[in-house]
Amino acid sequence: MFLKQNLTAFLLFIIVLVAGQTILFNDFYVPVKINFVLTVNMMLFAMVYLNYIRLQRVDKTNPNALIRSVILGTLFKLIVFAGAALTYVKQAKEPVGYPTLLTSMALYLAYTWLEIKEVVSKK
């Protein structure tokens, strides 16, 4: 049911995963830390799944509850993303770099946009 409702988010997850693995195993030079981007991709996809489960329990007749739930999910994803970046910096003892953070932020925006699009189209 989740994959049927969120097919575009699943396709984005697969595309980023395949592209990241291709870059990682074929020794292409990119100024992005691929392991960090793949980890953020997996975390964001897991957050989309958890938000999907939470949105299934929301009262669909109450628009305030629906909006609060979407905003809470977006904030929760942002906190997880920031936590992952800070944890990586602490453990790796090296800077993440702007290209890596911008790529990860673009993934965050893409997942958030797809999730909100699914919620709005469902209603």
C-alpha cells in the first residue's frame, strides 16, 4: 500500500541509490561525499514511510489536524537531517562541504515536496 501511494518517493530513492552506487564503484570524481548522501537518502525515505503511517491515523475531516501533521513531519525530517549532518561532522572529524550539504538539502526538499504533493492529491 505504501509503495502504491508513494511511488514517486520510492522511485526517487531508487534513482539516488543507483546513481550513488554507480559513482561509488566506478571511481567518478564528484565533489560530494557519496556515503553521506546515500545515508541521508535512506534516512529521508524512512521518514517518508513513518510520516505515511502517521498520516493514515489523522482525521481526514479536520483540515487543521492534517496541516499540523504535515508540518510536524516536515520539521521532524529537518531535525533528523541536521542531526545526521552534525553526527557525521563529529565522527568524521572533517568538514562535510557545501556540495554535500546542498545535495542532501535538495534531497530533503524533493522528498518533502513529493510527500506534500501526495497528501494534497489524496484529499
